[in-house]
Amino acid sequence: MNNQNLPDDWKVLPLSQLGSFSKGKGITKSDLQNEELPCIRYGEIYTLHHHSVKRFHSFINTDVARSSKKLKFNDLLFAGSGETLEEIGKAVGYRLKQEAFAGGDIVILSLKDQYRADYIAYYLNTLGRKQINKLGTGHSVVHIYSRALEKVFVILPPLHIQESIVEYIEQWDTAIEKTEALIDAKERQFGWLRSQLIKSCSGKIYKLEELEALKIIKLGRGDVISKKDFEKYPGSYPVYSSSVKKNGVFGKYGKFMFEQKLITWSIDGGGDFFYRPKHKFSVTNVCGYMTVNEEKLDYAFLTAQLQLLHARLVFDYQYKAHPSVIRKIYKAKLPSLEEQKRIAHILNTAQQEITLLKKLCRKYRTQKRGLMQKLLSGQRKINHG
């Protein structure tokens, strides 16, 4: 690793020179208790912790603790196993002074005093990630070992700069966490609002087959063509496979072209809904679709009703997308068009607020990534003024 562009007091060192390696000891699922002594299991490193341990999710009793590996303040923990190379070797710093224990498949690096565990975790999970990705061994389950991690290099500023960088990045983490919490609260509020508005509105309840008879909606199925014919369509039309979910279409080679507004039902979700497309796209014979007469029924209002109902739909796999089943199972309340539009407007306004918050959260994440790249590589200094 080239250190020519680093500040004079920064170093590039292998992990082998930063402390001593050890390994956690097996804590099985049956060993876990509701409370008592906290522990960290390897899977939690890449699912529940970011760059440092903030709180505990698992606990063991004193008998299990006697044969487990006790953690020390400022230990650096690595996930020693995972299903992919991207999961393997994720690092978190242990900066809590509470007694805790490490389960099996956790590699532990006990650091010397001049190095900070959460700073190194930030570095390894970002700039150092390419080095770690090359170290995993295995296929269905990937492993990483201390003898490989010893050779990973880290860019290290003096301790006081490590501390400043961690503090600065954690401010961004806090902003992201608060925004995510606000999004979660707004989404729960939206779900309650939708339920209340739909349940309290006026109007008769119709089966979809009744709405179809009144020419308010139209249910149908896509067409099937061969793969060879499918390839004749212009390249601007997207191609969908049975394993790819995009614009609400599931299928293999079938294709049905149209420009109307629609909702589709997937064959594997028991009533997943996908909304008004912006462009032409395909619906295969494994999908049911519905067009809406918007002189009589507001599209957004109907969508809100079906979203509310879909969780209660359970029927055989082969019939999930069949229009005849959709006609009989789904029901919709039909107030006046004016009331439909009023409810849809309220829900749309609430949804727009959630969308803006999600955009803000993505912006925070992007800015944080760019900032970390510069701070951890020494390209940017923190202004302490």
C-alpha cells in the first residue's frame, strides 16, 4: 500500500502489528437466555451492528460464560463466517465497558492502546474492504481466519485524529438513524391512516366481478409467445424473467403490450401490488392485470384498498394470479368519485412526505460515504476550529 500521499504523521501498518488475535468460543442458540450476561454472535456482526457495538441482542447465563471468550474494551471483532464474500470479515469495534462474551466464528483482535477499534472498523468496512474480500475461503459457507487477516493493511493517523474522525462520522450515523426512525414512524402512521380512511368511507362494497359487470374495471391475463418471437421486440422494451421483479411483472417469455394504467398480481406473493407504469411494459400469462375506468373509479383509491386487503389473501399457488379468482376474492368499497379522490389526495400527500424522507436518507448515506473516503485516506482534515 502506497503511503506517499499521506500526512507525515500517518502510517500504513498490517493488522499483525496492531495487537494480538484470538477467537470466540461457541455459543449455541440453545445457550441463549432472556437476560443475564450479554454476548455477541458472529451473525449479529453483519446483521445488527454497524461499525461498533452500541447495544446487546443476546444473553447467556454464568455457566455458559465460564467456557466462553470474554471481551475486552477496545477489542476489534470480525465475522469469521458468512454466506458470501461481502459478508465475511465485517468488523465492529467493542468500546463498551460492560462485561460481555464472544461466540464462535468471531475473530478477535485485541488492540494496543494507540489504536481505536471503531476507527479501524470504519476503515476496514470501507477502504479496506477489497483486501478482505480476497481472503475468504469456502463455497456454500465462506470463512476467514486470523492468519489471513494479519496481512491486511490499515491507514492509521495518530490516536487523537482517529478519535476525531470517529466522532465526526458518528454525527452522520446519528442523522441517518434519526431519519430512518422518522421514516418508520411515518410508515406506521400511514398504514393506520389508510386503514381508518378506507374503513370509515361511505359506499357499497362490491366484488371485483360486480365492478367488472358495471364496466368500472376490466380484468385479464397476458399473452404467451415463444422466446424466439420475444426477441423480435424492440430492445427498448424490458425483458422479465421468473426470478426478476420489476414494474410488477413476473414471467418467462410471455409478453402483452399496452399503455393503460394497471395493477398486477405476482405468482409468488399472494397478492403483491405494483402500480401505474410510466412506460410500456409486458405482462405474461402468469400475471393477472386490471384496467380502471377512471371516470367512475379513482385508481389511487382502489390501490389503497387492495393494499389493505392483500395480507388476508391465501389461496393455492397456481391460482394466485388468475382473474377468475381475483374476481371472487377481492372486494372494494365504492364511495362517490369525489370522496375517492379526497381520500387518495390525503394518502398521496402522506406518501410524498415519506418519499422525501427516504430521498433525504439516501442523500445522507451518499454524502457520508464520500466523506469517509476522504477522512480515512487522509485527503481531508477535520477543522477543529
